[in-house]
Amino acid sequence: MPTLHRFDGLSVVIYPNDHRPAHVHVRGNGGEAIFILHCPDGPPELRETFGFRRAEVARIDEELTSLLTTLCQHWRTIHGHY
């Protein structure tokens, strides 16, 4: 489970044995959210969440948007395709 980025006590993860479409799991602070990346152009889209408030989800979305190119490159490195 490669952690690709950390911010605000959260970890952004791509699982090596995961499925398409390209997505990340954001975990920490008692919650988890899954965002579909819509590689290569975005924008990230919330698929599901539990344990995060709406403001936290908005902050996560903002952070993932700023990292989209890098996250898509990591997905492609791990999985070979989007």
C-alpha cells in the first residue's frame, strides 16, 4: 500500500492490487474517502466517504486537484493504465 502523499494528518494511498478506474484512498483522522481521479485531466470526484465532515472533504478535494498529475503518474506506474 504505497502512501503517495501526506497532509493534515491524512495519507493518500493507491493499492497495488486495486481496480480501475484510477482512484485514491485518503485515510486518517478517523475517516476514509475514495476519489476517482479521472486521469489524466481530472477533476477528482468523490466516490464515497465516511468519518469526514463536508469541510474536510472539500479540503481533500482541493489537495488532490493540486496533485492530480502526480497521482495519475503514480497510478499508471503501479497499474500500467488508467
